Amino acid sequence: MAHLRRIVAKLRNLAANKRAEEELAREVSSHLTLLADEFESRGMAPEEARRAARRAYGGVEQVKQSHRDERSVLWMEQTIQDLRYGLRTLSKSPGFTVTAVLTLGLGIGACTAIFSLLNAVLIRSLPYGDPSRLVYLFTPNRQFKLPDEVFGPAYADLYDLKRASHSFEDMTAFGQSVFNLASPGVAERVSAARVDGDFFQTFQSTPELGREISADDNQLGHEKVAVISHALWQSMFGSTADVLHRSLLLDGKSYQIIGVMPQGFEYPHSTDLAYGESQYKTTQVWIPLALTPQQTSDRDNSSGNAVARLKPGVSVAQAQAEMAAMMVRLDKLHQMKGWGALIKNFVDSTVGHVRSLLWLLLGAVAIVLLIASGNAANLLLARAAGRVRELGVRVALGAGRSRIVRQLITESLLIGLAAGAIGILFAYLFLGILPLFNPGNIPRLNEASLDMRVLLFTIAVSLLTSMLTGVLPALAVSRINLTDFLAATGSRSVASAHTRVQSALIVVESALVMVLLASAGLLIRSYVNVESVDTGFSQSTVTVNIGADPRYSHPQAVEFFRSLFQRLQALPGVETVGAVSSLPLSNSEDLRMFSVDGYPNQISQLAEARWVTPNYFSAMKIPLVAGRLFTADEKLASHTIIINQSFARRYFAGRNPIGGRVSRQDDHTQWSSVIGVIGDVRNTSLEEPAEPQIYEPDMEFGGGYIAIRSSLPAKSLASSVHTILHSLDPNLAAGDIQTMRDLESEASARRRFQTSLLSVFAGIALFLALVGLYGLMAYSVSRRTREVGIRMALGAERGDVLLLVLKKAALLLALGLVSGLVASWFATRAMQAFLFGVGRHDPITTLAVCALLALSGLLAAIIPARRAASMDPMQALRTE
Amino acid sequence: MPIQILQGTLDLMILRTLATMGPQHAYGIASRLQQVSEDALNLNQGTIYPALVRIEQRGWTRGSWSKTENGREAKYYAITRAGLKALEEETERWRQMSGVVEKLLAEEQ
């Protein structure tokens, strides 16, 4: 006990104890002065009198200490008293307590869950040393009118920058490749990074086993080594330690494993690089970049990706300035001019694109929490009104006002903390089902968990909501004064003031719900719009990515795919087998500059270029709009192409595209003639209209995407593909077997994620607000029992009473609707970027939301209204 | 021989003193206690401080700073209504208690 006492005393000293200490010192010194005065008056000398006074007083420090102990003991006693009293009163009204705790718990749970997402994605540090100093380097060339991030520096430029610049601690270049990874029995496609000797150093990441790829490994002839990911180590090698003596078979070539990266390091992810290899989510293998001398001195090809670590204290702007100055010099060495410099913050590039979404979600749950707090405050207010008598008696018995406020705050703290505990439970459940929603393109979403920071956040939110909910009732009660209370009407006047506050809270809640409902409504409409977009291709077509490895010469590869197509075509149920260099919605792109005969051509005009086998359009069910398709005996020498409708519209406006001529921009000697126009397909995303496309016939398909249209279920077709491929060559892998519907669904996953989350939150908010409205109406009916009785005794019909209650509810709802409309008008500005095919002031959404809120609000009010109407007037008059 | 103070009795004595003499500072209270007990209650004057803070925090007294007649500043304690009520109760309890003890002691002889 003495221990505890001292701890508490210390806590008190930390807090507001300074004043008490000062006063004590002042009092002691005054006491000593008075004593000394007394001794002096008895004839002592001043000095002697002071000593005598100290003797008579006793040990000053001892007295001060016992004073302190006494103070803290009382503080503790009162706190324990408050807690006990609070727990007792709360357990005496379990209905109230459970409702308040659950309401708040729901709000806190939603907040905690979304914060844990935010924490995993935005706040928790990336596992690359100090990630804030990492940057991407680009050398954009504005003549091409392409996004800046397309232009990684050429190796020669990059290594010149590395030698001469002073802003960077480390700098690395890397590229990406997809390999057939063969192991006994299975072959799979994996994404690999080809990295130079400074890659791991730049990311300040070291293998958990073995060593990283060094500059020596990048010497030609030493490059057949590989570092693998933790996940691959587990799945392929069963986490055995002798993995360092094993090797990997990548595209038929053997690589000695030299290291295993720790869990969490799978850079680059598909979300990291805007123009990277995006069909594989993570990188599983790192091998040396091993540049040839020609590549190292190449200035004319943009080489891939460059990441650098800034020196401590160097800002992005400073580094940008230095690099820009150096690029001015290096640009002169290029054949084509106009190469600039761009440095982008690494963390922003990685998570910047989801930041606004996460803040939007956090905003939504904050509204849910506000509504929940409003409800809890209303419950407390209603209860405080019922307790006016009890509290009045306590005031009359000499309880200080501050003591009563403290008591009420303690109660709301108890509710808040219990709600926090429930909220953590809710958040835990939510995180359990979150992976079902994962759109796959939010980095590290699956790492969301309830860590220390999230728990601290929850505690802070719980305390904050306790204060929010406790302060109104406490203020209301502290206004009780004795004369009011003693006057017979006291409790009534206090109560009516309460009801005004409660009504105002309900109005605010409905307005907040309006904002959420309107936002969710807009998102739902956008989602419906996206889903009903005509993609232009068949959804049931199954696609698979297969590539030959370097064991095959080109003629061998062509022969291999011919026999593969024959085997596939021969499967019962298969209608057509086609192939293409890159699929729609797969994020891979091949842009081409071109000239159109008879069109005012510009330097920067670009089209998406594709190589297709003659059956591709039929396999994808892309319709022919004009002309003809490629045939099986299409002659490459006849230089035929097919264009899409967008191309025809833009470059053959007002003329017949069939027979029109298109050439590569840099080579006007060779013209190709347009033989057909096919329908537009959604290519970059579901939400962007088609760009002009050029299709060339691929009569010697040697690897890429195969599209199969069949009447077979996708699963059984997939397993047939695996079997056939395995029988042809067990070292080749069939990657991403999926239907076009899967690709489409992946493309709309982000939208589904944000729409479903926001709708769920809007639903919760609506539910909470209705509960609040219902509660208030029920409460006011119970307070007006007597009034209703009198009205009925004076001849009011049941219908009149029903209307009386409903009118009040309708008034509150109407006020809420109007303020909600105003609030939504402004708040939906935050939604603008998330909408598709619908304006932010969409009248249909607004109307639907108003109707929903008004109807459900009246429904919630009708229960208490009917109760009022069915009252027995005699009984009603007898109450109170 | 100086007597020990029974637990809690100091609070009662201070309340009684304040009720009789009106607002008093700590020195005044301590001196009064010494005077009444004719020095049998051999307590250092500082000993009453914990009791002073206890009864003040219970709302039985209220403290305020003012000047003594000699112009010294001092904290004066005044008994409150709650304090008077407590004094009544405590006095009653003490009477019962001391009555019981007295009776027991008398029977023993």
C-alpha cells in the first residue's frame, strides 16, 4: 500500500500538484514565522526564536511528506469510490450500458480497423532501411509526350551520374524478367529482378541466409548466381539450410543459389513500378544484371529502373537540381536530344496512389464514430435527466459540483473503455474478413494487423469518445442548482433543456448519415457504370502465358507452339485457339510511333501495337467491323494490318480506312495497308476509353499470351493445358491461367473494395442514426406520458397522438436532410476522383438517399409513436 | 507522561477548535490544542498538517489566505456546514466510544 501510495503521489506531483506544493510551502513558512514571533515576544533573540520555532514545529520535510501522502490517499480513495459507484450504477441499468457500449464499440471498431489498414499501408515503415531517403531516378524526354516514369536512365547516363554526383549515398539499376522456373514435376512462371552490385546495399537489405549479389557477380562469366525470396525458400526448398548448395533452373539455365532474403523483402512488387512487369505481384528471384561493355556505354536506350539513396540531409529538390545540371551536360552526348532529369520520392511512388482512398475511408469511419458518440451522448443525457433527483440530493448533501462532474465523466470513461475493448474485437473480426476484399493492388494490405500503434490509437479514440460523450451530460448536470431542484418543476425544466440538446444531436447525426449515404450512393452508381462497360471481348475466353526459353532457337520455338496449338485445338470442346503479344487489361503495353498516309501526322502520335495470330479475334470474340481478318496463309511480305475503331475514327475520319496506308514513323519506305477494322476493347483499364490500336499478323508465334475459346469449364481446360504442356516440355510453365472475366474482375477490384467498404460504413451509420432517432422518440414519448394522457382525456384521437409523435420525428429528419444536403454538396468534393460516369451532385443519388433516410427514419419513429397512441389515458394520467 | 493521540481524534479536536474559535490558522489551532491539553498532548505543531489537509479535502473546512493582527499572512481554516454536521456525528461517536471504554474500565476496578 505504501508503495502504491508513493507511486500515486508521484503521479499526482507530475500532474496538477504544483499549486498544492507551493501553497504548502507558503503555509509552513507562515506557521514558522508566527511561532518565531511568539518566541520573540517572550524575549528571545530573533535567531534563537527561529531555532525554537523549528524545534516546536518538528521536521519540516517530514510534515510535508505526510501532507503529500494524505493528499494522494484521498485522491485515490475518491477515484476508487467513483469507479465503484460508476460500476454499480452502470450494472444497475444493463440495457442502457449494453446499448451504449455496443454502439460506441461498433464505431471504435470500424475506426480501429481502417486505421490498422492505414498503419500497414502508409505509416508502418517500408523494410528498406530509412525509406524516406530512397528516390527513383528518371530521364524524361518531353518530345515523346509519354509519362515521365517511362524513362529510366540509360546505363551510361546512370553510371556517369553515380560517379560524379554528390547527392547520393548509393545508386542502383535493375530490370525485370519473367522466367520458367523448373523443379522436379512442376514448372512455374516467376518474376525476377536483374540487379547490379549495389542493389541490396541501396535498399539496405541483407539476406537472412548467405550473401547478396555483389559487383563481382555482375562480371560476365560469373553471373549464374541467384538470391531467392523467403517464400520461394519455403515452398521450393522446405526452408532447409542446405539451400545454399542447391541451384535453380531458370529458363533451362542453372543458377547457383547464394542467398535467401528475409520475409517482407519482395521488391519490386507489381504496385511499385508504374511501367514494370505487372502480371506477377512480387519478385521471387534476384539475379545479376551482368551488363556487357556495350550496354554499359549505351546512352540511347532507356534501361529500366534506377533507385538511389539520398545522403542524409540532402533534399529531393537539391538532388533534382544537381541531376538536372548534370543531364544538361550528358544530353549533348546523346544522338537524340532533350533528355531531362526527374527525381521522385520512393515512398510516395509506392503508396501515393492509395493515400487518398485510405484517407477517404478513415473520414467515413470518423463520421461513423461521431454518430456513435452522438448516440452514446444522447443515452447519457437521457439517463442524466432521469437521475436529476439523485444528483440533486447529492448536491444538497454537500457534494461539490466538480465531484459530480467527475463522477459522470468516470462513468462515461468506463463506457468508453469497455467500448474500446469491444471495438478491438470488432476490428479483429474485420481484419479476418479483409483478405476477401483485397483488390490486390494496394501494397501491403494483407499485413494490416493490430500492432502497438493501432492499440494506442484505439485507446486514444476511446478516451476521446468518452470525453465527447461525457462532457455534454456533465455540463447539463452541473447546471443543476439547488433552488431549481427544490422547486417542484426543477427536474422538468432541466429535462426540457436536455431534450433540445438531444434533438440537436439527432439532427447532426442525420446530416452526417446523409453525407455518408450520398458518398456510398455515388460510388455504387460508379461501380454499376464500370460493370456495365462493354469491354469488347468475350469474358469466358481462357488465357494463358507461355514463353519458350533460350534452349529453343526461334524456328524450334515456332514449331513448339504450332504443335501446342494443334494439341489444344484437338481438345474436345475447344472452339478456337489464338495468340497475342499482350492481352487487354494485363497492364503490358507496346507503344509505336507511326505515320498515316494522307493525314497531317505529328511527331508524338502513338498507337498500341499488337502481334496476333489469325484466330486471335475469333478466340476473343472481338467483332470485325469492316474489311477482313488475317487468314492462315497471310503473307508477311504483303504487309497487312488491322486497326481498331478508335484508330479509324481518329486517322481515317471521313474516308474508308480499308486500303489506307500506315508506316512506322522513322521509315516511310515500307507502308502497310489496312485490311480490316475491329471493335474497340477496354485495354488500359475498364474506365478508360480505347486508344488507337494496330494489329500485325504473327505467323511465327514464339511465346506470349494464348487465348482459348471453348465450351469447357475454365478449371478443366486449365488442367488440360498443364497436362499438354508438361507432355511437350516439362521445363516450361503455364503462367496466369485465367479467364478474361478474371482479368476484368481484377481490374474492377479496387472499385469493388472502396465501394463495398464505404457502403458497409454508410449502412452502419444509417443503422446507428436510426437507433438514435428511435431512442430519442421512445424517450420523449415516455416523458410525455402525462401530456398524452391529458390530450386523450380531452378527446384527442389515437391518430392525432400518432401524428404528434411522427411530426416531431419528421421535423428532426427534415432538418437533418436539409443540413445533410448542404454538407454533402461540399463533402462530395472529396469524392470527385473516385467517380465514374456520374457527377458528384447526381440528382438520382441525392433523391434516392433522401427517400431512404426519410422512410427509414419514419419507420424507426413509428414504433414509439404507436406505443404512445395505444396508451391507456387513465393509466397515463396516473404516472409521475 | 505525554499521551499518544488516538487515530482520528485529531480531526475531531481540530473541528471542535474551529467551531468554538471561528476561523483559525494552523499555528492558532496547534497552540490552542497545546493550551487546552496543558501540554500533556506533546505534539509537534507540524503534526496536525495531514489532518488539516484531510478534513479540507473532505469539504469539512475551507481555507483562505489573510493577514493576522500583526500583519503576517496566514492560511485561515473555517469550518463548513458539512464540517459542522461531521463534527456532530464525530462527537456523538466519540461520546459513545469513550462511554464504553469508561464503563469497562470502571467495572474492572
